[in-house]
Amino acid sequence: MDAARRLIRVKGSSFTTQELVKEAGIALQTFYRHFAGKDQLLLAVFEEEIINGAADIDAAMRRLPDPVARLRLFVTGALESLRDLDGDPAHDDPDRGMGPRFVTAEHWRLHQLFPDEMAQVNQPFADLVERELREAAALGLLRPADPASDAWFVMKLVMSVYHHYAFATAGERLEDIAAQLWAFCLAAFNGGGETPPPSLTGTPS
């Protein structure tokens, strides 16, 4: 998998199995003892990337004071890597590596081949949203209709916006797109605002 990541940074997903085993320093038979083929390997790479990404987002969310703020970070922060597409030569080539365009193209290609597996791969993101929705509901901050279902839809919405702007030209600033996305999600959660109740802020009622 580490060898696959190195090749992805250089060639995207166009590397061959022969190139992979050479980069990894293993025999072809060894590769096939672990993976049925290259697509199964890429699926495993996606799974590990999302697990690690979800852990990083979770750590950042836990530094915030309330579940609404943490949800906002999840929704808006997911678009941050799209800054790689702003034309700044200091950024990585967006068509190589695990950049937005590679992630988008491979995500949907693998989804066509392994829809159930890809749904499970993405589940850690939905789990983070559901956790915060349940806490926000318990505190009276938000009124989600069904935290599990709402979390799944939010994850899919955020992914769709990310995938769209990975290729489409944005007519607005990334910050404005993220703000609009968050406002839409907040309304869907029946949130009346972002100010925590007195029990969270310490403000007397």
C-alpha cells in the first residue's frame, strides 16, 4: 500500500501491477496472496486514507467547545483541500497524487465496481456527523429528524459539493461556497442559530 501511494503521487492510478510489485520489492505471487487485483488494492488505500482523515478531523473537532461548532468544522473543512486547485504553483499538481481530482475520479470509478464496499469506506465520516448531531440534539442546540439518516445525507452532500468543485470552475470564493453549504446543513438540522445555550457559554439566563 505504501508503494501504491508512491506510484499514485507520480502516475495517478495509471501504474501497472508489474510496476507496483517492483516498487514494493515483492513477487507478483505475493501481491495476489493479499489482493485480488489492482482495484482491490486501491480500495484498501482509500479505506486507510479515509480512516486516517476521519481521525484527523475528529481530533480537530474535539478541540472546539460545542457540537454545532464541530459540525461546522466538518462541513466547511472538507472543502479545504480544494485550495490545491487555485493555480498556485506552490501547490501540488491537482491531477496527480491524492489530490481532489484523483480522489473524485477514483472514488466514483471504485463506487461503480464496489458500491457496498465504498459505502462502508465512507462510513467513518457519517459516524462523526451522527455523534455530533446526537449531542447537539441532547443539548437542545439542533433538532435533527433522524441523526443517523441526517448524518448520511450530510456526508453525501458534502462529498457531492467537493466532487463537483474538484473539476468545475468555482464562480465564488471557496469560503463563500463553504458558508453556503453550512447554512444549508444548519437549516436542515432545524438549527435556529449558532449561539450555544447558557449552560455552554456560562452566560446567565
